[in-house]
Amino acid sequence: MIVIADSSILIPLARINHLHLLEQMYGGVFIPQGIYREVVIRGAGRAGSKEVPNADFIHIKPLRHPDVVDEYIDPLSPEDASVIGLSKELSADLILSRDGRLRRRAKIESIPVATLRAFFIDTKQAGFIPAVKPLLDEMRNKG
């Protein structure tokens, strides 16, 4: 299964120390270079900036055709447009994102998309977590 994650998934999971759930559920996820820069470089010192580069199951994948981002840039940020572009290039099975604009564009492009809440429900059903609510509460408490 090819899964692409954006920063709106990586950062909250890192903040509550549950980034490992991505590996448990999917074996690994891909992120475009723009998402890596957003989380690790521009987000230096914040949640995810240390965890993402140390997670060997998060694969940073450059776009083969970076100009494809221009197709999706309006109304998406360059980073989110790169998520759509990478998803198309890899024929992704799923995008994980909390961003409403990105999710709407993914649906237009016929790319399945799941929110963090849906991801937690799936991980619970797979037996990797005992309950969803405590994780959602912890995320709320940690901002």
C-alpha cells in the first residue's frame, strides 16, 4: 500500500509520540521534499523536526516532475500541492491529511484520503491502539 502523509498528520503524531503507528499500519509512508522542509527545516525545534528525520519508515521522495505542483497550487500551498503531485506520480492508495483544502483536491483527483481521526479508528480496528479517545484528548491537550 502506498501512503502519502502531510505535515498535518506528522506533527500531531510526533507531538503525542505516536509516529510509530504509521509504520505499524502501513510499513512506511512517503512524503514529498516540501513536507520534509516544512516539518524539519522550517519547523526546527518544534514537534516532528527531530522525529521525522529519525523515522526510517518515513521515505522522502522527490517529485520526478516538480512542475506538476503548478497544476494544484491554487488554492493549495506548494507543500500540499506536492502531496497531490507525489500521490499522482506514485499512484498512491491513500493520502493522510487533516487539511480541508488538500482533502477536497484529493477527492477531485480520485485519491482516497483519510483524516487523523479515521487513521486512529483504523489503527484501533487493527489492534494497534486500545482506544481512540485518549489519543484525541492528548492531541487536544498538547495543542
